[in-house]
Amino acid sequence: MIYKSIIRPLLFRFDAEKIHDFTFLSIKLLSYIPFVFYFLEKYFKVSDPLLRTKLFGIDFPSPVGLAAGLDKNAKLISQFSSLGFGFIEIGTVTPKPQSGNPKKRLFRLLSDEGIINRMGFNNDGIELIASRLKKKGNIIVGGNIGKNKVTPNEDAVNDYEICFEALFPYVDYFVVNVSSPNTPNLRALQEKEPLKKLLQTLENNKLQTINHKPILLKIAPDLTDEQLLDIIEIVNETKIAGVIATNTTLSREGLQSENKAEMGGLSGKPLTKRSTEVIRFLSEKSNESFPIIGVGGIHSAADAIEKLEAGASLVQLYTGFIYEGPALIKKINKAILSSKTIS
């Protein structure tokens, strides 16, 4: 594996956020070289009718997507699609541009194969990001939306509506993010009443009557069983399309890396077990009454299959993609194909 033996060790020698920016610039420059992404797509993309997944009215070419947070600003949608992702989730997007939390704010946990981030919804703002999405073509894109840091929780609904209406012509589905630990008091919006109000407002938006688009809720892995039961009730009451489980965790249980005490949300392998537990709980307790997109600690094909067997209909990658490289997408799709052929 060239990525794990040569590219990753080289990249991991430098600051995580600087390498993120450098990698984005490099991919953008590569896209100007004729046929580079044509050949990358030929190598990494697995196309098969058995991979197609119909969910909340969308025909996904494969069940493996890119999670929100990597291509926040919708700059590399086409390029990530060429690497084999069946759908791309952009954001989290806020109405106004914001720089996020002070740097340094992104940390690798090498011994644990995880990442801690406290980015704080840094993004280019809804206007610029929406303009980029006009060129997305036939690629399935989800819009992950949030509120600006300076917006008080009592006015949060307005921020979500602004993002919802601006992205509506361009995205295929929406994700309401109230579960990031890096925006002060944001997780308070996961409480039953404010969450119901927010979701009902979006579902009742006038645009939904013209061309209804799926709305999903992204939840934290740190919710209690009682809170997860509330989530099931809220989803069924508000009639939203489903849930994304899960966002990053505040837990630091069992970590070995020197950066383990850094503040922020933890993703990667330490989250594998808990995110799968949440998926299984939601699926079983709801009697599979709504779809679940599984994300959190997928570093192998086996991790992805486990989440699908626990009740997820689709899966998303982020930290596993950083650690394992684009070959992981291909491995997962081939494993899904193999499991469907056997069954």
C-alpha cells in the first residue's frame, strides 16, 4: 500500500490542519492534469447494480459516503466522487462565514488511530458554498447545516432556516447538526422540545411543499439510552427522514496517545464500538421505523459491514479515510458486494 507505507508517514510528520489545507490544494492542482482523475476513478471506483441503494427517494450509486467535516466548503466534490464515494456530505455550513476556534485545533492520536478536533464550524458561509454547488452535476450531495457561534440558541432556528433555503436548490438531502461539541451550548439543542421545534420548522418550510427533500438528524454518541429513546420519538413525531449516528465523542476512555487531553470531539477507532451500539439501539428500539446512516470509527471493511448489520442503511467515512486512504472505500464496496452475493 503506497498510501500507508509512503504517503501517510510523510503527511503525518506535519501539523494536521496545515496538511489538510496542503492536501486540498494538491488535489485541486492534480485535477487540472488531463486524465489523472479518470484513471483514479477507474482504479478506485466500484460500480455494480448490487451496490445501488434506494433510500428516502434517493438512488445512491453505492452505500459508502464521505462524512461532513472534510469537504466543509464544497471545494472537491467531483474529486472525492472519483475516489469512489457514492455521496458527499458538505459542511457544517453556517449563514455567515466564520473562522472557527483558535488554532491549534486539530490533533492526531496516532497510538489510538483517532483525531481530536475543535474546529468550531469554520466555513466560507452559505452564500459562497451554495454558489459552488451549482456545478456539482449528478453527484449526490448532502448539506450539513448549523448555526453561527454568535447566534444564541433561542434564535438558532433562524440560522438553520437560512441555510436550508439557500442550499435547497442544490443539495439532495439535509443534515441538521446539533451534536458538535465545539460550538458553545449547541448540544443543548438536542433536548426534546427545542429539537422538535427546529425539525418541525424545517419540515414545514414552504420549499418542502414544492419539492420535499429528506431531512436527517445527526446525533452525538454520548446520549443516554433515555435520550436515544427521545430521539426515536422525535423522529417519528416530526416525520423527518432519518438519523446519522454518530458525531464525535467527548469521551476519552482508554486512550493512550499524548494528545488525549486536548479539548474537542474525538473521532476514529476509539468511536467504533459506541457508534455501532447507538445504531443497533436505534434500529432495534424503533423497530427499524426510519433509516440510519452509520458513521464513526470505520477503519476497515469489517467495521462497515458491522454497522450495516447493526441497522445502518448507508455508511460514511472521515477519520478512517485519513488513516487508511482511498483504498478503504474500494475494500468496503467489494466486501458489501461479496456479502450480497453470498446472501
